Amino acid sequence: LSGGQRQRVAMGRAIVRKPQVFLFDEPLSNLDAKLRVQMRLEIRRLQKRLKVTSVYVTHDQTEAMTLADRLVVMNGGHVEQFGTPMALYDQPASQFVAGFIGSPAMNFLSATQAQAGLVLPCGATIALQGEGEGLTTGAELTLGIRPEHLQVLGAADALPAGAAELEARIELVEPLGADTLAYCRLQGQSEPLVVRLDGEHAVAEEQTLRLAILPARAH
């Protein structure tokens, strides 16, 4: 039997016993990408039909996001955050969760607290929305922004209120069909800044992007 067939048989053997709880321990880790998607849908359909509580362990965040009603992110044996998948995506409780949920991972930028807001190494300033209250001027912080939340501006576009304006040079382009990922070099930043663009957005290496970080999208 193929790997996918063996997994189906294993689930069938568990189902006929009518258990109160299913425990899945990375059941799809040895399958190829296409079969993994098929089996993920099959597990989800079974779970909805049988209505049996299932505990599903996985390192694949796509499986975690698509299968879970409630998601537990663990780090070193400790619970980092518990909640719905979208709650963890929108409001990560720690930098570990922020970097784990979402693909590509969230961008992390070093920043310094100032009276006007957070100042990035490239000189851009982003206004704070209450989160900075109580922080001392000069405090070193980390600003998080997801690749899909960076706004691309045209040369004539006005900068949104309170936003930080960045200029980043594209070093590498990954066309994925519906999306395009641009890996950019930002002044004062050692790690590349990843920008998710629409697949029809034509960009090229060595091109400079004008970007905005909106306060509402920043972590």
C-alpha cells in the first residue's frame, strides 16, 4: 500500500472502535505535497461528520491553520498561545508565535522608541497607537509586519497618516503564480524584508520599491 493508503487504513481502524478522542501525531509528514492536501481535506471531512474531538500534532502551520478550531502553539514544552487560528494570526502574544504563524514568516525590524513614535534604522518613523504608552524614550524594540501587510506605493501616492515610508531594493523575486514574493534589502536591516505582491504585479531584481507600514498593521 502507498503511504496515503496506509494512513487511510490506520484512520479506519481507529474509527470503527468509536473512540471518544482521536490523537493524530503528524499523520501526513511522510506524504508528498499533493497527497498531503487530499488527506488534510479527508481528515477535516471525517472530523466534521463523526464529531469526535481530535488532538492533532503537527509542525506544518498550514495543517494547523486549516484543521484547527482551537490552536495551541508550543515552544520548548510550554504553551506560548491558545486560541482560534485567526486570533493567533491577527494578535500573536509573543515573537515566537508571530514568527511561526504565517507563511512567509512575519518581518521583524529593530526600532527605537522616540516621542514621535518608533524610529527604524533606515530613518523612517511610524506613529504608535497606544501600545507605546509607558515606554521610555530610547528603548530598543522589535517591530513586526507581515509580508502581505506591507503596502506598495506609487511614486505619486501620498503616504497614509502615521505610516512609516520605506525604500527597499529587490534582491530576489519568487513568482508563485497568484502571488509574488520580493526579498528586499532595507538600510540598517541584516535580514531581507519580504514583501508579498499580487502575481500580476511586475517587479524585477534591483528595482526599488516604495513601501508603507501602516500603524494598524504593525505589531
